[in-house]
Amino acid sequence: MLRPHANGASTVTAAGDTVGELFDDLVRQYPGLASHLRNDDGTLHRFVNVYRNDDDIRYLDKLDTKLEESDVVSILPAVAGG
Amino acid sequence: MPGTAGMLPPVSGPSFPAGPRLRLTAGQFNEIVAHCYDGLPDEACGLLGGPVDAAGVPEGTVTTVYPCRNEDASARTYTIDSRDHIKALRAAEEAGGDLIGVFHSHTHTEAYPSETDVRQAVEPNWIYVLVSLKHEAPVFRAYRIVDGTIGEVPVEISR
């Protein structure tokens, strides 16, 4: 769902001290990702799950979750239905 | 309509992209159905892991069933718990495969994707399993959902 907006890449490199800053850098590189990552009000989009080293950032500090050089951030589409 | 439970025809036409059939063991089938009953009165859900080809397309065989929590805790909707999702993904990758699909129950409707299921389906290669608990016996069906179109996937159960 997200890869087509990142030229098909499954892994990309971006910089930021927090997940929010990382998203800013990602969107600079791949503008098509913007609407998939955040709502209009800037909060995390409901239909993506974002993890720092496999820990969901919703249970950390959300978009303010701090990042270190070696951290891996994973973004997965939420699996949902009715 | 008695006698027609779960026999709704798929709406796919001849142009629907071909895909694999879903192959699972009786034990895996039972595990899925049991998790669905355990979830009542809410919808229950889980992920399926298995081998994929070089392009990442599922071969259709289920290696592991990953029962997950329904984050919505709802009888009408489901969202795979995000922590269960990443755990299942890593386990499936470790096993040399990938996640190949998702199952969830419909407690009071047929084993057929709802409008919400179609709208929120994001993985065209995934197999979407529906288990209806509406009838006396569970009804188990599998589908692919590609660009808003539903195609039924044959299910093969082995010992």
C-alpha cells in the first residue's frame, strides 16, 4: 500500500530525532506518503501502525517518540474490516 | 434461506486476476474456527503465515495460524491488534515466509466480505478468510479483494 509511493522500495533511509521529524523527512523525499502517514490535523493516521524496533509508538510517545541512530522504524497498514 | 448458507456467488468476472487456492490442515481449520467462537459476542480475527514466491505472492499454503486480538472489541468491526500484527509478521519472516492473509468472523452475517471489508482491504495478494457464525454450523470461505472486486478462492483442507 505504501511502497508505490516510495518508488517501490521496501526499506528507505530518513533522518529525525523523533518519529514525527522522521515523517517530515520521509514526506520531503516521497510526498505521496503524506496522506497515508498523518491526518489533516497532523496526528498519526488511524490506518497505519508505526513501530520503533517493533514497539508500537502509540504505546510509546506517539509521534514524539525519540529515535536513535540505529533505530528501525516500521510502518504497516492496519489490517481491519467489518 | 435454509440450505443456501454461505453459498452467495462471488462477484468476480473473468478478468479477475488468477491466484492460488488456500491450502490448510484440518488442525489449522479448527484453530481458526475455535478462535472465532472464543471471540463471541465480538468478531474475532487473526493472521495467516506461509510461503511466498520471489515476487512476494503467496503460494496459498498456510504454515502457521496467528490468532490475534480484535483491537475494536466489537461485534461489527475488527482491527488486528497492532502488537499482534508485528509479532506475527516477524514470526512468519523468521519461518522463511510472509503473512499471506487474514481471517475474521462475521457473527450475524454470511461468510462474504462486507462493504467495509472491501473498502479496507489493502493487500491484493492476500487471502481474506471469512468465518460466519450465523448458522448452526460455521461457514468458512476465502476470497481475494483486488481494487474493490471480490473473487472467491477455493479452500483445500488436508489431514
